[in-house]
Amino acid sequence: MAIIKDVTIRNLKPKDKQYKFGVDVGLYLLVRPISKKLPNGSKLWQHQYRISGKRKVSSYGKYPDVSLSDVKTKYQETCKLITNGIDPMEFKKKLLQQEEQEKQKEIEQKELHTKYTFKNMAIEWHNSMLSKWSTRHSHEVMSSLNRFMFPKLGQKPMIGITKFHVMEILKGIEQRPNPPLTALRKVKQRVEAVFDYVIDTYLGKIVEINPVSSIKTKNFQTVPVQNLRALDKKDIPELMQSIDNYNGYTTTKLALKMLVYTFARHSELRLAKWQEIDWNNKLWTIPKERMKKRKTLVVPLSNQVMETLKELQTINGDFDYIFASYHKPDKQPMSENAILVMLKNINFWRRTTAHGMRALFSTIANHNQINPDWIERQLAHTETNKVRSAYNRSEYLPQRTIMMQWYANYIDGERIEFQEYFNSYNKKEKSKLMRLAK
């Protein structure tokens, strides 16, 4: 076949009908006529060949986009494939598929390093747990992640985090002054939980192995957990006198007084709203969303607490929160540190804490041999014995009502044994309480 030059191809003109201009065996230029869609006609490289007994046509592109020399190179490559029994069209499809797969891998790798960072996955895990946690606990978890994990690992891809990275952070906690073991354990457990969540949710596509599981926190040098300071019962009169004499914010003063009488958890009390108070039946219903164990608690209110609430109503009755913020009473409750600051101001912060009021009640109630079930229900503790818990559905509301009034009287200085008080309690009042509980 005569040697074809580029000038020859360039000078080919469109005719009334399309025609083929042969370049090599099976290789030709298809010259198309002028039309509305093709005002200058067109020239298309095509290669007609047979493979596996079938006639096929492969296109190499338009001229002059694909030059004569380029098409000859493609033609030669195609002929080699045909000689080896490979269909060029199928080969091209596989190449395109491979290229697409490689692009997809690049996208996935980029996502592994940008989208699936520890911070993004930790937030996703945290959001998935909100329905199972109390508001207080969810804040505490996110606070610890923000404090310990995000500064160093937040922007790091999950796939790039190793046991060494986590150990480095735990070592940093260990080097703090007197680090409690529980704090270190919680950080480790939360990072481990994030990895478990990612492995389960994304079926091992992001990470397959949890690098945190093998870390043993017992090997770290930490101090034992110190029990929260409980007030000695001999100091109760002094505390109550100090509360009455306090010249700071009245809301804080009454909050601490109510905390002593009800020994509720600090967050349960601080976030209390007027709508939770049943004035007729003298009950305070704390919704499960605010409870540590995610179970609604009904708190019987003593006469002393009712008087405290009446005084608070004259101050904060127009707002949602019983213990409304001094600065933004219509929007938020008092500060988390308000009671702690007051305890410092009245020189009691070294002797007790807000949480220590719970230990005080437990000590006094158990000393007076009050039914442990009544005590535990009032403290909103979870029954550790699962079999017993399954059968123990009672709220003990009548008994707890009497107990709470006895305890408030005890705080005020009345030292009568509980059983004697319970037995002497007005029979009519007992009957009324029983009806209320049904």
C-alpha cells in the first residue's frame, strides 16, 4: 500500500455521500458529507477487524484532532492485541473501568484523610449516643474530647491513628498533678468507643482494628479516686446557720438550702423548672432527660422545701427556671459554679461539696435503719441485682414522703428516731399518701 501523507488526508473533501479513504489494512478515514449538523463535513478514523469470527469496527477519533501519525500508533497497538486474541474494544472497556476504579480509590483515600477524621467521627459517635445519655453526661463526654483528644488528634484521619498516638495523650494526662485513674480511664474508653463505632458502622472500610483495645490503663501512674467530701452531721447546724446568714444572691442561698433538704444531684437541681412542681401534692418530677440513669424521679417535697419554693417564686416566678440566672434570668439557669462559690464564701468548701449532701443523707438514713429500697430509690440509684430489680417496680412514694419530711426535720435539729416518727405519723395523712401513690 502506498505511503499516505498528512497533506493527502488534509486535502480530502466531503462529497454528496460519505466515503472511506483506506490508509492501511482495515484502517480508513470515514469522510462524511456536509449537513446542517456538520456544515464542514467530518473525518473520522475507523478500524474494521475480525476477532472470534465476528466483524467489529473501532473508532480512533476525528481528524485533525487525531493526526495521521497518532492513528497509526493506535492502529499498531490494536493489531498487536488482535494478533494475541484480545478484543481491542473489550480491552479498552477494561482500561476505562480500571481508570474509574483508580479515580474512585483516590476519592476514597482523600475522604479517609479529610472526611473521616477523628473529630468528625467522634462527633458522629457522640450524636448517635445522645438518646441514651443524660444532658449532663453528653456535655461531660464532649468536654473531655475537646480538652484531651481534639487538640492533637482532631484533624488526624482515623486510618492514621495508632496505639502510639493515644498512648502519647494518656501519658500527657498521667503527667498532670495527681491525675485520678478514673479520668484517664474515661478518656481511653471514649477513644476506644469511637473506634468501635466506626468499625461497626462503616463495616471496616475506614479502619478494621481498634488500636486502643490493647492499652491497659492499670499500667499508668495515677492516684486513687478520692470520695466526694460528705458533711459531718455534727456540722449541719453550723451549715444551716451559715446559709441563713449568707448575704450573697438569694437564689444561690435558697438553692443550697434546697440541695441540703432534697440532696438532688447538682445538675438536677440547677436546671429545675417551675412546670416540674406539683404544688397540690407537694411533688417535684425530674424528667428522665436530666437524670443520670435516664429514669424519671418523683421527689416528695417537705414543708421546709415548699416554703423555700414559695420564697423563690417571689424572685423567679416569672421565669422558666426556678434558679434563674442573675444576669439572664429569662434565658438560662444560675451558673454551674454558683453553689461552689457560696460554699467557699461560707468556709464550707473544704468540708463538703454539693454532691456530698447525698452521702450525708445516705449516712443518716442508713444509721436510722430506714428501708434500703426507699433510700436507693430516693437517691435514684440503679438496682445492681438484676433479678431483684425486675420484681421491684415500686416507687415507695408514700414511704419516701414520710422519710423526706423526717429528714428535713432532722436537718432542722429534730433528733427523733425514724421508726418512731414513721409509727406516729398521722394515720389520715398515711391513707392520703397511699391513695396518691395508686
